[in-house]
Amino acid sequence: MNDHAISDQELVRQFIAGNHTAIETLIKKHQRKIFSYILIIVKNKHLAEDIFQDTFIKVINTLRSGAYNEEGKFLPWVMRIAHNLVIDYFRKSKRMPVHDNSEEYDIFETLNMFENTVEDEMVVNQIHSDVKKLIEYLPEDQKKVLIMRHYRNMSFKDIADQTDVSINTALGRMRYALINLRKVIEEKNIVLTT
């Protein structure tokens, strides 16, 4: 039978019932998408392989313990586990991934790395929800600029005009908002997904 014809939910059920080849089928079915996601963020093949393995060790342990309750949502659940392990790695190594050689980590860059499948939309929506919670920790002026830029897609010129500050001040507030988001993640030991 074609492995892709069997639903993830059925394969999970089979694995829990003792069919160990079911987990191999699940891993093969989603390997490319999950590994690619990890690799895009960590930019190191060996590290990505380690995190991928850790992800499925956690998946297997959770399934065996009976703690899995994401009926019909296997891939988004595994993607959240992978995402959390990536965040844990960067938190432990005291560095977050950087983009365009900037010194601060921009969580919004990570949100653009998903394809537009239903599963990916669910993961992105969860991350957006988690990021919105983090934004609440920011000072009001930084929060305002960040929301205008990333949630209203406003230019820095429009942000400067609306907040009655210079473009440089708007840019500075955005920069500090991203730096402070990273500090909140590290200091409060917040995990970006549930």
C-alpha cells in the first residue's frame, strides 16, 4: 500500500498499538519538510540532523507515554517540536539566528519561511499568536512601531508621520523592539509555541 495513502492519524494509532514501522513511515513522509525547516534556520547540516533526530526522539517518547492528543494535526505538532528545539538550541548557545548580517534576531523573518499549505498556515498562526504575547512585554513606543511595521505593513516614513517622530527614531524604536523581544525570550525563558 502507498505510505502516503495512510493518514498520519492512522499511522500514529498503529505506532501506539505496537507497529514500529508506522513511525518510520511517518518520518519518511515528512522528513524533507521538517529537515528543510530546521536547516533554513540553523544553516548547518550536521546541527540540523541532530535537531531533526532530537525532534523524532521527542515525538516517539510523547507517543509512547500516551501524551499525544493532536488528533489529525501530526505535522503541525512535529513542526512545533522542531521549532521549540531550535529555540532551545539558540537559547543554550546564547545566540539567535541572524539575517542579513544584522546583530538582532528578527522572529518575523522566520515566519516567512513556510510554504502555504494548510499545516504550515496552522504553524505560522500559532507562532504569530505566541509573538503577539511577547510583544506585550515591550515598551509602548516600541510596541507601536513593531505592530505598525509587521502587522499593518506600514513604511517607516508612514510610521514616522503617524507617531510624529523622525524616520531615524522610528527605525531606532524598531531595532530596540527586536533586541528587547530577544531579551524577553531569553530572560523569561519563553517558548514560542505551545
